Amino acid sequence: MNVADSEIVMSILKDAGFQQTKDINDAGLILINTCSIRENAEQRIWSKLKSIRHLKKKKKDLIVGLIGCMAERLKEQILETENLVDIVAGPDSYREIPLLISEAEAGHKAVNILLSREETYADISPVRMDKNGVSAFVSIMRGCNNMCAYCVVPYVRGAERSRDPKSILKEVRELFESGYREVTLLGQNVDSFKWNQNGNTIYFSELLEKVAKVSPLLRVRFSTSHPKDISDELLRTISQYDNICKHIHLPAQSGSTRILNLMNREYSREWYMDRIETIKKILPGCAISTDLITGFCTETDEDHKLTLSLIEWAGFDFAYMFKYSERPGTKAARKLKDDVPENIKTIRLNEIIALQNKVSSKSKKQDVGKVFEVLIEDRSKRTGDNLSGRTSQNKVVVFPEKGHRKGEYVNVLIDRCTSATLIGEII
Ligand code: 5AD
Ligand code: SF4
């Protein structure tokens, strides 16, 4: 999501006459796009700021801006930081950045962290920062109306709002016409996409269908789904289109209903399991990935074991796994104690990672001997004479070139796998 946001900012800056440089020493303006989701994301930004201090000393007129979620959350502290930052702009103020730059040039601290109920940057054509020219992110909504107890997103990105489907489709068509072959539709909770048009309401499954119809040669992905909202209707839509990828990212967060209640996720372990069973029934062979948080307030060994057993039962193809990080101002920070000791969080996270590695390597081994349609995305990073791409299920495949190029679809027979990659031959 931050990459997509940076692409919007790049577009706004380009229109205002700015150019990008690859060398930070040449820059007259440095903008740092930030994330507040966990404390370590913010720590990295503080270190980054310190590391550019010498540039600021060398070049007196260098302007440094901090934008995004951390700007929203920590305006005061940021401005007080040793006079390093001149501009602070929250996620809904990107259009103001050129103005803020002028203010900073005039020697003032320039700040805008107003959140909006309408801003979706619908009319802005992002300047793509992905390098492959094959896959692109398309933001379809902003903000979030859920109130997961641990999560800072609703506070820093504001209320949920959907983007006009017309502008989404226009962006997708333009991407396809300029050679892109895969789009990932982005929102905090895509299942609650909703757009009213002349008394008609467009929901996510209809939007997805419209995007899939742009071309059968365009792969469509989306993220993130919420277990409480993902509908059978959406799953049926996915099943009807070969180009809607058979991969669903469905964050579980925990396998314990007691913890899910405390997290305010609005579903139980059983509900989550039912969603997985339904996905497997309507979409056989569909990959499922997840997010997991370990060490949330009051989590016991019993709760932890329930998370482990959920991982084993679901057989996730992939997971993002995190230690709980208390975020100031959230419901959990206000009402619950962050009482699982750090060393226990570490032990539990390591157990989760070890089990998930086992489970995902099993899922890869099951792919050996099968043929998958792969969209070629690039040269393999490790072995430059091989190509790499992904299956519809989002698994990375590496294979010898045989005269094919990125942007093409090829059928690849998988003959072996490593822990992260499938390896095969074009047939
Ligand atoms: N601590 C740890 N992980 C978090 N996430 C969100 N907030 C926190 C937090 N306070 C994780 C969730 C979410 C993913 C994007 O980040 O798993 O799905
Ligand atoms: Fe955060 Fe929950 Fe919204 Fe996801 S759905 S962004 S975890 S509040």
C-alpha cells in the first residue's frame, strides 16, 4: 500500500516539475514514506532520518519531508527532531505536498495531517515505481472502518472510502494497453468496497468482474480480504474467471476464539475454518495465505497452541508472522495490558515460523510434477539467465529462458523446489 502511495506522490511531484534521482546525494528534496503498523517500522524511519543528517549539514537548502502514517501519528515529535524535518504530510494530504515544499523553501515548517472523508486520489495516474513493467498495484479504497483492537490503521489512515469504479477501470485499461499483464487491487478490507452510482450499488465482486473483463490476458489479484466479510458470491465470481488469480490472502491473526474476541476481529476460530473450507470447496487448488500475530495481550500457551493447530489444519501456502507490538492510542493499548513477555513472544514466533515453513514446504512439494501457467515477470535475481514468474496461486517459479520474454504466459512443468521457489522447464 505504501508503494502505491509513493507512486501517487511521484505523480503529484512530476506534475509540479520535479524529477527523480537515483543518487540521494543529488537530491534537493527527500521524502520518506512511512509506516506505523509496528514499532520496528517506526524505528527504521528514525534511523533513516539520522542517517541523512550529514546530507542536511552539507546542503543547507536540502528539504526533508516525512509523509504517510507516521507523519499522521507523530507530527510533534518529528518536527522537534533536531530540525531534520521540514515537511510533514499525512496520507490524505499528498496533493498539498507541492505547496508544503514552497512553504518550506520560504523557511517555514510545513505541516498538513488533515484526514479526509473523500480523498481517494482517483484522478491521479500513479508513476509506476515497479521495475518489471508487468505487474502493478491499483488502489481501490483507502482507510478502514474496522476497529481491530491492536491496529493503528483506522487512526492514521482515517475512515474507509471507496474509489470510483470508472477511474479504477480507466487506470487498469491504461496499464493493460501499456503492456502490464497483472494488477493487484488494494484496500485494507476489499470485501467492503461499495460505490453508489445513480441508485445502483457496486460491490467488490462486481468490481472484480469488471476488472477481469478488461482482458483475459490480464491477471487480477486483490488484497486484503477480511474473514468476517468474504462472501460466497465473491468466491463464485473468482471461480468463473481464469484470469482472477486463485490465491486469497485471509489474515487469521490468531487461532484462539478468546483472543480473536479480544482483538475485536468479529469472527471465531470455527467461522474462520468454515471460510477456508468454503474456499477449498468453491475454488479447488486455490492458495491461501495469512497474517498471524503472536503474543497479543493475555495470550496463554493454550491460545498459542490453537494458533499452531490452525496453521497445521489450514495448510497455509504462505504467512506473514509478527510479534504483537503495542500501538499507542489503539483500543488494546488503552484497555489491555501488553503482558506477554518479550522472550515468550520470541519463542512463540519462532515456533510459528518453524511450523509454517514445514507446512509451506509441504505445499510446494505437492506442486512438483504438475504443470502451471506462469506469467513471466523478470529475470531470476539469483541466476540471471533464468526467468522468473508466478503461478496463479502466487508461487514463484524459476525456469530456463528458451526464447521467451517477460509479459508472456508459458506453461511450466515443475521438477523440483527449494524452500521459497518452484523450479521447472517450459513445455
Ligand atoms: N502488532 C503486530 N502486528 C500487527 N499487525 C497490525 N497491527 C499490528 C500490531 N500492533 C499485522 C496484522 C495485519 C498486518 C498488516 O499487520 O497481522 O494483518
Ligand atoms: Fe487494521 Fe483490522 Fe482495518 Fe486490517 S481490518 S487495517 S487489521 S483495523
